[in-house]
Amino acid sequence: MPGALLLGVKAPAAIASPTPLTVITRDTEAIAGPAARHGHSFAAATGIAVKVVRAPFDQLYDDIMVGFITGRSLYDVVIVPSTWLADLAPYLAPVPDWLVKGIDLADIYPAYRDVMMRWQGDWKAVTIDGDLQIGAYRTDLFADPSHQRAFAAAYGQPLAPPETWEDYHRIAEYFHGRTDADGRTVAGTVEAFASRGQRLWTLFSRAAAYVNHPAQPGAMFFDPQSMIPSIDNPGWVRALSEYAGVRAFAPVDAARMDSFEIRARFIAGRSAMAVDWTDVGVLAADARVSTIADRVGFFILPGSSSVWNPTTQQWDSLDRVRRVPFIAFGGWIAAVPADRQRRDDAWRYVAWLADPTRSAVDVMDGSSGINPYRISHLADVTRWRRAFGSTVQASAYLAAIRASLESPEVVGDLRIPGFRAYAAALDAAIEAALSGKTEPQVALSEAAGAWERITDRLGRQGQRQHYRRAMGLDE
């Protein structure tokens, strides 16, 4: 099996067992489906049975953490969001040498491997999914000569995939309410706006270009020296204001839109653009479920020609549009609790799940919830052409992902203890701003105050150390 002999380091021999390994993850076909499917093939190959427990996402963290705190963990493998690693790391076993030193891990993109799999310098988990947000658009609408003429007349620029968030806003405004060649009324764009859904990362993806100053690394969420929150600075205010503004060009029920709805509307041809995780591309290109399968293009997240400077407290103009890809959510990771007896078997299952060949099949299934995270996943355009129906579409999709992951500007998600508390406070600010009852500046200032209290409660010095490590800064 994969990982049995890696760079001279052997995995312990597998011993068949009728007592199943117990794996816990979320209660959807995405992520849980591949976990169960590969569990069956793992059992057939090794004689080690696997049982996948599916918990509602809102309960998943508590189900795992209660077991850790009480010393009564029930699960041999936990498959969780990478942003939870900071909280779970003290209770997890280290990834064994045979897995760490194997060629299978060297194939994982550094943005996922070197950040999402380690905590305080120790290997604690294995990436099984690479989350990243990109844009998708209707190529038929953008290529229509009548739209090209009308857009140029209205905005004084050619109709093309957006380079900046201002471009994105104009395109959404232009297309909103128009009718496509099939007689469908389209929205300008679809994004996540639902409470307690994915909108937090949609805001993060937009803010990335405004608040990551090239001369001030690591300051996206906090001042890395003082741990004073950055989320109420003018860059964040601009991002939230624009995010709230573009909702006018989304469907009328945008308030309930999560990623599931984004994908459903876009593949039904009901929107000119979408901002979502890369799943949207695979689904949109699948003629079995998509009405626009041969009419989809992709773009890296838009950027900005100005960025907020937290030192001078001014906007700095740039000599070019600077795109800042954002590793939104960071993907799902698999880890093994330290107090479980069958850790060797558990890690064998994790290696099986993350195997390059098996995961290569998963990433081309839009319902799997598993997005490309290996270099090899993006290497073979021929295989992707079969999934997308054309080399042009497949190449555009792979190029958007590859350019994002290989960009020197790419930034990662917030990864510190208490992430869920910080996220809840910011989500409340988003809700206040979207409701129109609170100005974005006021809403973000209130969230920043909540972040200060969370940081003080958890210990400012410790949080500073965690944050700096997560952002790749020296302590």
C-alpha cells in the first residue's frame, strides 16, 4: 500500500481486524462520501474495517473536543477543517516519520503542506483537501458582441474577466437582470451571504487585496506585534462595504445563499459570475448536471491597485494591479488522537485516503468536496479535459488554481486558538452591515472590540506567538 516503504522508513505491518477504525467528519456527502468510499477499499486491501461517523457541522467540533477534554475520545481518526488544528493540536498524535518523509507528502502544495499540517513546528495532520476561492464566469455572455459594445459604452472599458474588485462590481451591475440567449434572467453574480455559512471567507477573499501590504507581512488579521485587531482598518471597511454593495446584483434571496446555492444557481445558468471554492468549476463543466457546461471560464480572485498601509495609516498606490490569492478555509485535514490505541492503523487509513491516485479521482468529482491540493493533481490537462469536455476550459481552470497557489502573494487563513470565537464575532459584524442597520465601520469596530476580549481571555502573549507562527513570521 502507499507509504509502506518511503525513503527507507517503513510503516508498521498491517494486521487485519474485524473491529473497525472509527472516523468522524461532517454529515454531508462532501468529505464524508470519499472518507467512507475509501474506507471500503482500505478494508478490502488490508482487512481493517472502517466506520465513518457523520456529525452535523455545528456539532462536529464539540463532539470531538468533549472527548478530548474528558479523556474519552471515541474516534481513531478525525477529519476536520484545518482552521481547527490550533485548538485540537494538544490532543493529537504526531504524524509518523514514514508518512512525513514519504514522497506522497512532498507532492502536496507547500501552501497546504507547510502551513495546514503543522502546529508549533510539529507535524500533526495530513491535508486531504485544498480549499481556495476563484471566480467563474459565463464565457457566452462575455463574448457576446452586443454585450461587449454596451458594456464599453457604459463603463469606458472592455468587457473581460475582472482584474480588480471595481471591475467585478461593474460587470455584476451590468449583467444583473439581463436575459441570456436561452431566455433566462441572470443575476450579476452569486456569492455566499448566508448567516453562519461561508460568507466569512468570501469577505476574507475580498479583503486580502486591500489589507496585505507587501511591506507589512502577516498583518491581515492582527498587528503581529501587539495583537491589536486589524479588522476595523479602512481596508477591511472597504472590503465589507463593497461586499454589502454587490449584494444588490445577486439573486433576491441572496441572504440565504451558501456555497450549495451558489453552485446550483450558477450551473443552472442563472448568474453571469460566481465567487466560490474550486468545486464550482468541476460542477459547472459537468454536462450531466450543468446547463452551461461548454460556456464557463475562470479567473483568479480580483486584486487592487491600492493597499492600506497600517504603518503610515494611508492608502498606498501601486504601479500595477496586485492580486492576492487567499487560501480560504484552508481545506480539510485528517488527524489521529494521541490517546487512541490503534494509531498505526489510523495513519495507514489516512495515507490511503490522501494517496495521489485516489485523491486524483476525488478532485474531479464536484460532489466530493475535495479540491486539488497536490502538484500532481494539476499536472495532467488531458485527464481534466475529459472531465471538462475541452482543453480550453480545463486549461483555464487549472491555470487559475495553479497561478493562485504558486503566487508569491498568496496568503493563508486565520489559524490560532479560539478561531471559532473570532469567526462568530466577525460574522455578527457582517450580519449587522448586510442588514443595513449598522455602518460597516461601526460593525467592524464592534467586532474588533470582541476580538480584543477574546485575545485577552486566551492570553495575548500566547496568541501572539501562535499568530506569528501561523503567518510565517519569526517570534
